[in-house]
Amino acid sequence: MNRNDMTFADIEISNRLEKIDHVLFKIEKLVDWEAINKLLEQTDYRNSSYYGRDCYDPTKMFRVMIAQRYYNLSDREMEIQLLANFIVLKFCKFSMQDQIPDYTTICRWRKHFMEFEVFQEAFDEIINQLANLGIGIKNSIIIDATITESYSRPKKIETIDIEPTGDEPLQEQPQVTLTIEESKDPDARWIKKGKKCVYGYKAHTSTNKDGLINGMVTTPANVYDGNMLQTIVDKVSPKHKIGLYADKGYDSKSNRDFLNSKNIEDYIMRKKNLKQLVEEDRVNRNKNISSERYVVERTFGSLKSTLGFGKSKYVGLRKTHNYNILGAMLFNLIRSISIL
């Protein structure tokens, strides 16, 4: 929004907001938006024969997605923020006289961006931008997985007590079992974590030693962590020789052979195996690796406490992955602000 296009109300609001040191305004300054604009050109409805209620500037709508993910809002809640929150309005580059997209428009634009893999491409673009700023985001690989609970639940069974009527004794009343069908996420799966059973997905994640996320793959929750090491490494695609840190769940001959073939230093914690290491050496090795590997756990804690990473707001693997990857991109930007 050019200053010449601003109303007096826009100018007054902008002047007041300049006194606020908000994280969205810091992101505004950190990101190279020209590169983002080029990435979004393919999604611009104004370049096609279609012209209607979705013909907003795609950069503005992408900013809407960023602000929505930052506050972890539903589409209806985001519409309210665009109407009432001047910080969001300014970050998304809407003027007071602009028509604000409603919640259905926000939903359609998200699907539109997903069709063009915008969120994944934006994540990769931000990694490149951070690297150009001197942050070695691919200088190491520390991998682990965290669970993202599904937005919906499968069907469940409820036991209903029948209230006695008239002179019927209470103990003779039967119970009725009802199967209640709730909206089910067809891509999600069950997993037992400790004593808790969770229905959802796993975000298989790689960070560097600063905790910045350099790769992420989302799968159903029942996919074994150790089977995803090679996929994560290919996703990160390191250009130089680096080390990979992981817990015992990733310790397998196939994974060790793979790292050797990629010229990646193996810092996977070892399972108990008398043929490989004597117990004292194994314990010491694992302790040293653990002192480096904890960073990924810290990242998961921050993602869940600040960006609502523990539960998806959408149904389906593809939507959940885009929810996760947008959250990862935001995390990298917020973390990089403090690093820089």
C-alpha cells in the first residue's frame, strides 16, 4: 500500500503503530518481499480470465496466512482480526477503505496456495534468505519427530444409563451403548505415546544447532521415526559435509550406511548391542550426543507453546503439513530476529 493511496485514517493509524515494537513488524523488515512476490505471481487471479470476489493481491493474502498462523486463528477469527486489529490490518497492507476478505475467501485462498505448493516454497525461500543474512541454517541436522493431534476424532462408543420410571428398581435398569460418529480425519492414525493415545500426525523435523528448522515432513502418527531419516536428509539436501544427530530410534544399519554414502558424520545414539560398543563407550557416546540433540526438543517446546503446534486446525495430511510448514517458517523468522 503506497502512502499516496492511504486515507487520513490510515496515516494516523500508521503513525501510532510505529510506536509499537510488534513481532509482525519485525518480520516485515526481515523478509525480502520482492522474492516472495515473484513466488506468488503464479497464484494471481488478476493474471487470468477469472475475475471475481477472490481477486485480491496474492501478497496481501499470503500476509493474511502469516498473521493467522502467528495468532493460530480459525478463518472466522481471522476475519474479525482484519476488521478490528490495526496491527494485523497494517501488516497485511489493507487500507481502511479496502474491502476485507471474509472467512470463506480466506479459506479458498489457502486451498489456492496449496494447489501451487506456496507454503513449502515460501519455507524454502525463507531458508535461503536467512542463509544470505549469514545464518548457517543447514550447517547441521538434528532430527526428531513430534505429534500433531488431529483436528477431528474417529467414532467413539458411549454408555448411556437409563433413568428408572415408576416403581422399577434402579439396579434392574439396563444400559444402552451408542456408537457416536464424529467427523473423522481419514489420513490420521492412532499412536500411543507413554500412557496417552493420540489420533493425528507426526512432524518429522530437522533443526540446526541454533534450533532453526531446515526440513520437515508430515506423516500419519503411526509412521516409525527411524524410517524417515533418509527422507528428512533428502529434504534438507545439505551442500557440505555436516553431522547428523538423532536418538536411538534412528539407530539402524540402513541409516548408518545411508549417512556414510552421503558423507554425513554419524552422531546417532546407539542402542544396546554388545557387538558394536562396550557398555561404557556406548553410554559416553550417547551422553555426548544428547548434549547436542536436546536443541530439537527445545524447538518443539517453543512451537507448541507459542504457535499451537500440538494440534492441527485442519483435516487431512496435506492441510496439516501446510499448517505445520507455515508454523515452521514463522518460527524460523521469529528465532532469527533474536539471533540477528
